[in-house]
Amino acid sequence: MERQLTEIRWHGRGGQGAKTAALLLADVAFAIGKHVQGFPEYGPERMGAPITAYDRISNSEIRVHSNIYEPDFVVVVDDTLLHTVDVTKGLKKDGAILINTEKSKEEILPLLKGYEGEVYTINAKDVSMRTLGKYFPNTPLLAAVVKVSGLMSEETFLREMEKSLRHKFRKKLDVLDGNMKALKLALKEVA
């Protein structure tokens, strides 16, 4: 069953790209005709400090203009946040949480405060290092959340991301190629 409105909350640290990923996801969804909101929650942002970003994606007009308190999906960009931030707060049981981690799912589960919904993991560091040569977790997580949420088909997502990245990196086509490889690999690696 397709959701009419999908709400996603991103938890990361300043400088890891959670805000950028949320905005890119909104751009791609908008490009395929969805109604969208993509926004960060501003506070005392500084490199390494916990940050939150949000996406609302709908088939019809969005009339809500607030933070997201009961998300369908949560993306955790940095698994160290599991020790200090209640990432599952308000997370719907019929939704899912996606965590960037090198740990196994079994090691992560005790940190999720008894969350009963689906739990997915991806080693975005490994994907990023293999495809980009640097650690940019947001690119693999963007693909992984699209796969987990079913917001759009993988083909549509990759096509629209290529258009968006081609525009963004028009003078750095090697960056475009690495990002596309990261997206494709992440779609296979999320578990």
C-alpha cells in the first residue's frame, strides 16, 4: 500500500550531510511530481554537534508546517548518536529505522529502546570509501532510504539523481560518476 504522506526524520552530526541529503531527497521527489518539504531543525549548529533534518513527501498538497514528531522513517547518519539521542522517539511501528553503522543489526537492536518496527543497516562509510574515496555518508544513505521507504522506483530515483547531480557538479564530472556509483552500490548493500 502506497503512503499518501511519508515523513522522514534524519539524525546526524553537523558536517555529515544530513541536511543536504534531506534537501536532495525533497528535490528528487519534487522533480517526479510530489509535493515536498525538506528542512533542517536549526539550533546551535557546529561541526560534529547533533542535528536533525526532515522530509515530508506527499501525493497531495502538504498543509502541515512543523517539525516531524511521528515519522514513518528515521535515518541515523552517525551510530554514536544512538547513545545520546532518542532516535526512535515517535517512530511509527509500521515504519522503519535505517542506521549507518559498521556493527551488526544484533549489536544495534539493544540501543533502540525496544523499537518494534523494521530495522535496516548500511555501512555507508564502506560504500562511500569504495566509490568516492572519501567518507560522505549522506550519498549512500539517500539511496538506502529510498529503497527502504519505497518512495519511488530505484530506476526513477537514479535517473532523477543523475539529473540533479549533473547540474550540481557540471564542472566536476568525476564527482558525478563517484556519487552515482555510491547510490547504485547503496541500493544493493542496505540490509
